[in-house]
Amino acid sequence: SSGINAEYGGLSDYSTMLLKLPAGNKSTPLIGHKGCLTSVSFNTTADQVITTASDKRGILWDTNSGESIVEVKYRDGNTKNCEKTEFKKDLVSAQFYYIDKFILLAHHRDLLLYKYHIEKPKSSKRLVGHYQGICKSTLRATITALSAVNNYFSNLVVSGLSDKSIVLYDYNQETTVLRIPDSHSRPPHHISNIEGSKYVSHTPETYNLLLSCSVSDTCKLWDARSGQCVRSFGKPCSIKTIPSISTCVRYVATPAEDQAVYMYDIRGGESVHKIQTEGALVSQFSPRFPQLAIGSNDGFVSFYNDS
């Protein structure tokens, strides 16, 4: 996951490592989970991050101190006086939403929306968090991927489902406004929006694009207005990999089964560059610096500059 001035990576010892950018600055470990990480997401200022893991826990962290602020528990918000309980299923993903006003969490078939507040008591040096569940929306199948814009106001949330479909859920109308059936040969495990950056501007049409991928299929670029696939990148891959769209929205970087990362031109769809690595699994463009971070299964994160 990438923030304005930092990159995060999940490690096999269940911890999360914060790497300050540009590459080479100090790193901060976030230790608290007891299972493999399933998602990591920054807020807009990169001073807080939320993580989920297979231990069925969601934790909000302070990136400056590396300490946990609050553990988010199940509370659907649709029942009066409902108690906070442990999650019964694995958490697929969690992220900040609506310019950090909410936390959005995917749990089984449910989209859970939380309102939260963070304060620093005079008697303590640690930040303290409070939250309240305000809405639970149940989708037609188990959620396998989640993405929503946080850099600007948007009512839409994109989810990949276990029935291989991609759905756009509108919180304004509280209903699904678009469903793409059979989007991939298997359920999509990753979806990303075009969020843009304060360092670059795009045409309004650019923000209608979605990138998704699944095992045994190519990465696909979708037009959210029509639900049509407009580009396909790479070759089918038998392992879970995470692609990334560059901040300028000119390139897509996607790890491949031959342990290399390929960069594709979005407009033409052809491969323009190959980066040979050792077991690349995740690629992530920085929203601020001309850098591509690549995480590999050997535990290393490599940074590549635009040169």
C-alpha cells in the first residue's frame, strides 16, 4: 500500500513495516496481528493506517509512533444498542473512505461503514480512537476484493464477489447500480480505482476506470459507466499478484509468473518495459515520487526510479 510519503508492506511474521519515502529513510514496524495481513490502507495524510488480517481483526495505527490506536470490532449500525463483538469471518479489506470521514470494511457478504473519532487525552501521549457502526449493506455473494475512492467525495464502492462478478454499490441510493457478471474466470482478488493525486490532474473521464485481476486470468481495465472491459494486460497467472496503475495513468505494472514485473501502456495495451525480479508478487506506484515499489516473496521491497 502507498501513501504520500510512505510505503507499507506486510511480512510473513504477521507484522507490517512502514518505509518512509524516498527509499532509504527509516522504517517502523507495526506489531499486533496474529495472522497474515489481508489489507493495508493509508488515510489521506499518511499519519494513520488501518490493517486487517486473517486473525479476524482490524486495527487502526498511528504511523508516527507505530502504536495501535484502536481495534475495530463488529458493529453493523442497523440495530439499536448493538454491542461490539468479534468478527466471525476473515476480514477481506478495510480502508478510509470519503476523505477520511469513515472507515469502510468488507466482512463476508457485508459492507460495514464506521464513523470514527481520534483524540489525544492530556493525561496520555498515545492517541485514543472511538468508532460507531452506522450502516451495514449485504451483497449477493461473499466479498473477495474492495476498493473505494478516498481522495475526493464519491458515493460509489466497488467490490469483487465470489460469483466472479464486480459490483458498484451506491451509498446514496443504498443499492447496487452496476453489476459486471463473469468479470474473470475466477473471483477477482484485487480491484483498484483511479484516485489521482494532488500532484497531477486528469480529465473527468479518467476517474471512471477500474483495474481488476484474478488468478488464472489477465488484468483487466474497466469503464465503470458502461461495465465494458476496455483493455487487458499480461498473461494468465496461477498465483495471486497485485498490479498497480501509475499516478499519471499512463502505465500499468503487473507481476507475472516468470517472476518479472511488466509495464504496459494503458492507451495501446502493449508491454513497454520488463523488470526482472526474484518472485515479485506486489507492485505499487508512489503517488508523489516517480517510483515503483515491488514486493517479492523473499521478503525484499525494491524501488525503481523513472530514469
